[in-house]
Amino acid sequence: VHTPRVFSGIKPSGGLTLGNYLGAIKKFVATQGSMETIYCVVDLHAITVWQDPDDLRNATREVAAGYLASGLDPSQSILFNQSQVSAHAELGWIFNCVARVGWMNRMTQFKEKAGKNAEKQSLGLYAYPSLMAADILLYHATQVPVGEDQKQHVELTRDIAAKFNHDYKVDFFPQPDPVIDGPATRVMNLRDGTKKMSKSGQSDMERINMTDDADTIAKKFKKARTDPEPLPETYDGLAERPEARNLVDIYAALSDVTPAEVVTEYAGAGWGQFKPALADLAVSKLAPISEEMARMMDDPAEIDRVLAEGADRARAIADPILAKTYEIVGM
Ligand code: ADP
Ligand code: NA
């Protein structure tokens, strides 16, 4: 039996979005204190697509600042960036030798990101779920709070753990569970409701950044694509209205109520009423965080210090698990 332990991470591949906040960070904060929590800035994942080195350094600090400003506390959670703990890359290699090519071929996120150009992508982008399995299993984590888009990768992590245990006749790695709950497990793009909101690969008007100012947030929600119908009487009435449902879900997640309650409150309201209310709500939640992030970004040395201290604590857990893994494998 494995002690409950939470691991999750965010890629420093651009500015943080409302999707990252509602799908990940807000849940990281909610989990903190109830069990051991480890939150990583996964910079090794970011370079699966080329990053300008200075931008990468900056984005790593920005994700860390986003964690801290949202309420993650280094005395309660281990906060660090992945590349400082070399055991991630080492266990990732071992898992490359456990995972099967056929498993990677089934990963929908690679297919979506690569499009018709799979042959031109980095080998790292293709193998990235195997490194993600290492991130999680290196800490024997049992719970992984993520957005819906990461569900398949956590399932692959379970398959890798099971195959490793089977191949080496051990009961060493746990079967981690994805934790995907609440109304905002898949925040959609504001202009194209068929795509998830993401910090990379889409234009700025399509997403809300955690650091957007009040006017920008209001403008983006105002221009968000919707249908012309007013809000229905019940949440079921949004079943065939994905863009409208997305805005209701965002409102619900930001205000910690159910989407059904939002629909009840705004039944019959038009977008001219709902969108400004949503913008005000988003500003009231994000402005204090982005102000704190800006303050922290003025002192990068302090962020680096927090990350270095977190890396020391992460290594204290990871290194013995990696050493045991090598021993099991015969090294
Ligand atoms: P991005 O796609 O913005 O680059 P990452 O791949 O770094 O984000 O994902 C970091 C975390 O944020 C993951 O748990 C992921 O599931 C979550 N996440 C990312 N985008 C969304 C979204 N649009 N809705 C909900 N959760 C999301
Ligand atoms: Na992503």
C-alpha cells in the first residue's frame, strides 16, 4: 500500500492561461495541506517544441510565480522545476524501454499537436508521455490532478507502472489515479469552441492569460464566440451549445458553484448581460494573482531560491526511488 501523494506539473511554454488556472492550479491549491503535494514546472517537457532559451527561463519563473501567487506555499508543497532533478530524465529513459511504440501511437495529444507533420516533430514530443510517467512514478505519487486533456497520459502511466512491475516481478510502482473533477476540466478556446484553451499554438484573443489586465479580459470575453440565443432555463439546454456552455462552466468554476446554479441565476439573460458579469468575476479572481505574480517577477532571484530549495526536497524523495529502480533493473 502506497501513502497518498499528489504530483502534477505545468509546462513553461508560454504564459499561463485561465485553462491552466481552473484545470490545474486552483486544484493544486485546494489539495494542499490534506496530503503530501509535489508541484513541478516541467521544463524538460517544454523543449519538446523549440523554445527561445531566455523565454524558457522567464516562463519557468512565471509558472513558479503563478503557483506561489495562487496560494501554493513552499512550506506545505514541494515546488521545483524538473530539469534540476536529473532523476526525471533517468527514469524517463528506463520507461522509454518499458513503454511500447504502439502505446505512443495511440496518444491523441501527439496526433493533435503534430497534425499532418508527424515526421517533422521531435522524438521528445512523441515520447513525452513516457517522461510524464517518470515524473509521476518517481515520487510514487498516487493522485494526479490534471485537466481532461491529460487523462490518456495518466492512463498510460498506469500501463507503464503495471508493465514494469510485471516484467521485473516486483510490486514497486503504484497505479496513480487522475483527479479530473469540477466544471472546468476542459476550458475551451474563446474563438474556436472545438479546441481547448492553451498557452501555445493559438492566438492571444483565443485565450485568457492569468496576467491579462481588466480591459483585455473584458474585451476577450466580449468577442468570445457564442450563439445568439439567451441563456436557457436549465443546464441541459446547453447540451448542443458548446461555446455557451464553456462560458457558463468558466463562470461556475471561478465562483465555486455548479453550472446548474449559474444557469438558474442567469436564466433568460442575454450575452450583453452575462459576458460583462463573467469578465468582472474573472478580473476579481485573477487581478490579485497577477499583481502578486508581477511583484514576484521583479525578484527572479527569490523565485530561483524557492525552486532550488524545492529541488533539494524533491531529490530526497526521488533519488532513493531511482536507485531502487536501477537495482531492480540490474544496474
Ligand atoms: P497548455 O496546454 O496550456 O500548454 P500544459 O500542457 O502545460 O498546458 O498543462 C498543464 C495543466 O493544465 C494540465 O493539467 C492540463 O490538463 C491543464 N490544462 C491545460 N489547458 C487546459 C484547459 N484548457 N482546460 C483545463 N485544463 C487545462
Ligand atoms: Na498541453
